[in-house]
Amino acid sequence: MEIKSIKDELNSLAYHGRGIIIGKSADGEKAITAYFIMGRSENSRNRVFVEDGNGIRTKAFDESKMVDPHLIIYAPVKVLGNKTIVTNGDQTDTIYDLMDKQMTFEQALRTREFEDDKPNFTPRISGIIHLENDEMNFALSIIKSAEGDDSSCERFTYAYSSPLAGKAKFIHTYSAEGNPLPSFEGEPKTLILPDCGIDEMTDLIWNNLNEDNKVSLFVRYIDIKTGKFDSRIVNKNK
């Protein structure tokens, strides 16, 4: 499998859509996650990330310009005990609520399908980090239409136990430009996580997202042993 730097991967495509990165720091001590949103329409670009308890939510930057909050306003990140949930839609709430009722990550997502934004049928991408016994494991999921046909739903879950230090997995919603936008294909990509602090990592990701299309970025470093975390939010709208 090809392993890329964050810089090379993010510069390989002008419009990734939404993206989730999860991995273990180079020193093996931190679980790292990042979530970014990009936008092409005025409505999609009219957003910011704001803190919401231990997680975040999206918010209209200019409320007077918000046309339709459907699929735009949601909580991308929530924390349930020793689990951190990261998604590109309101399935964050589904995962949180159903896992709180003892269902698994995969079982919770079986109640959901891809987004109803015809003709793109944007995939629902989700991630979860689980910390236990001084170790991390994580999973990524994508729910998408079958080759752009909304009569069929495809579901893929990728689970990673004892992940390698200095490596991350990256999944995003779209594989290329197009009309309609083609969904992500294949396994999550493998990226190199440089040995750096959260501020440098945040700058690395933000500075290599397409300038015209990037909207907001969230980055979190979680201490694997203690569960304590440090987060950063960057918004293009200020």
C-alpha cells in the first residue's frame, strides 16, 4: 500500500469534500484525529466549527445567508466515555446514542444510509477512537451509494488494533472532481504522521488544503494513557 505525506496527499486533490484522519503519534503516546470540511456552494462555505462540551458542532457564520441547514449543521465530534466519535453528519448522534445503549459502532451505522443530496449521494464517513489498557484502537466507516445508484447502499468498516506509531488512516467523501461528484473508493489511505506538536500538525493540514475550498478544521491530540486531550479549531470565516 502506498504511504503518502500529509502534504502530498492533501495537495493531490482540490476538493476532498469532508475528511477524517486518525492515527497514533510518532512517539506512540497520543491518539491523533483531524476532521475537515470543504465547500463549493455559498451555503456549504458559510460555516464555522465551534466547541460544544467535549466535542464540536458546525454553526452558520452568517445566519442571514443560511439557505438550508439540512446536512450542513451537525455535531462532527462527540465523546462517549473512553470513545471519541468523529463523523461528517448527524450520524455522530446515532453512534453516540446507540453505543450508549450497548450497540456497536457498526450496528449503529447499519441504521443509516448515505446522504440524500441527489445527484452526489455524499457518503457518510465516520470514525471512532477507543482507549483502553494504555492502548488505542480505532475504526473507520463509509456508507455510500453503489456506483452513484441510490437504490443500493454499500457499507464498509475498517478496524485497526494496536495501530503503528507515526502512521494514520485517511478517508474522505469524494475521489475526484466531477458532476456528480464520485464517491471515495477503496481502503482508507495511509499517511505519515510527523513527530510534531498539535500546533504544527494543525498548520500542516490547514496550509495544504485547497485555499478556495477549505472551510474549517478540527485537530485533537489525546493522551492514550490518561485520556486527556488538547484540541485546535481553524475557521476560514472569521
